[in-house]
Amino acid sequence: MLQLTTNLNLTEARPLTILYDSQAPTFELPDYSTIQPTNASVTATIIASDAGTGISKLTVAPEDADKITVSPYTDGAFTVTVSENITTKLILSDELGNRVLVPISVSNIDRAAPSALASSNIVTKGARQDGVITVDVSDKNDTTVSFALIQDPADNHILTETDYALFQSSHSVEMQSSPVIINGEGNKQKTYTIDLKGLSGSYAIGVKAVDTAGNVTEKVFFDSKLDLVDAEASIVSVSANPATTNHCNG
Ligand SMILES: [Ca+2]
Ligand SMILES: [Ca+2]
């Protein structure tokens, strides 16, 4: 800051202040409301000041305007609301247009529910038909997954606690899961293999997958519905057949 004093006329001396300010404002790096996975917008507080002419504005580039909004300068800071993941720079200016770029980066917003895809196969052993259902669950973030078992599912079946309890309690259900891998889309994917053994009737698997941002996928895999046959009783009667006995002895 430079002060000049000049005489405007012979009888009166007035101070004339000229602000000389070539310095850009200073700022602290953004302080984010959360860096954990979230399905909401993230706010960032940017403390800024200017020793010369004072802060004027914090500007968003036009191409980022749909993702970032800036509140007016209040109490020495701007509050920036980020609605989508983005890495970019904001422009911080003083009253004379001296400017500096403020980096801002948000990558923890996740508004997408997990993906859950299933395929199924019948495993035939004589007259017996068991089922194998493979379920791939993937998401940007970690997921918590629960399965349900539904007998004779209607097309519009809505999963209930009873369905989840049946999956847990049924001795006909065996499940194994793979370690988490990173799939081709860069998401965390886990594969669950569910064996259904010794059941008779039409069965479908349901799933509820919740990611760490709180997004939920809940569905019944109608397309992977299986018609199962528990034929142990008939196998026993075949074993009692003399012809079979002879074959076994030979
Ligand atoms: Ca300045
Ligand atoms: Ca997600």
C-alpha cells in the first residue's frame, strides 16, 4: 500500500490515498465437510483474505458451473457446495482483479446403488435337481450384502424379513464368497456362489446390497428362478432294485 499526498490547491491540503495492490489474495486449502463416502453434496470452506484492496469474488469456470456453487464471502471465508465428483480450480480475485487459482477436488460422492447380477444353473444328479446361483455385486465403494430365499415367488414379490430369515436358516442353502476384485469398470466386485440342495419346488434368490455411502439395491432374481427336485426318496428305491444291486456288485 502506498500513500501519496498532494496539494490540490494553494489553500487546502487534502490527503489523497492511492491503493497500490499487485498481490493476489491468499487462501487456505479447502476444508471439506466429509471425505468419507457420501450420497449427498460435499461443502468446502475456503478461508481467504487480501491485505490490499480486499477480497472480491471466488469464481467457478463455466464448464464447472453445474457442479459447483459458491456462497457470498462471509466471515472471511467462502462456502463452496460440490454436487458431483470433480477436480478443478476456482479463481479467487481481489478488488483490482489480481487473481490466484484455488484447487478443489471431491471424489467421495457416490449416488449410485450397487449393481447386482445373477446367473443360475441346474445341477442334475439322477432324478434330483439342485441349483447353483452365482451373484456378482459391484460398486465404487464397499458393500454389505444380505440374501433372501423365496419359494414360489410372484413376479412382483416384495422381499420381507421372512425371506431373509429363510435364507439364513435353511439347511438347503450353502454360500461361498470370493475375495473382492477390481472389475473392468474400476469397481469393487465380489462374487457369491449359492448352492441350493435338497429342495423341491420353484425358488428364487433375493438380494439387498448397501454401499458405504448408503445407497441400496434390493431385488429378486426372477430370471434366475430355479425349479428344484429333491429326489432322494426315488434314488433310494432305485438302489433297492435288484438290477442296480447287480450292477454295483459287478
Ligand atoms: Ca490484493
Ligand atoms: Ca455406490
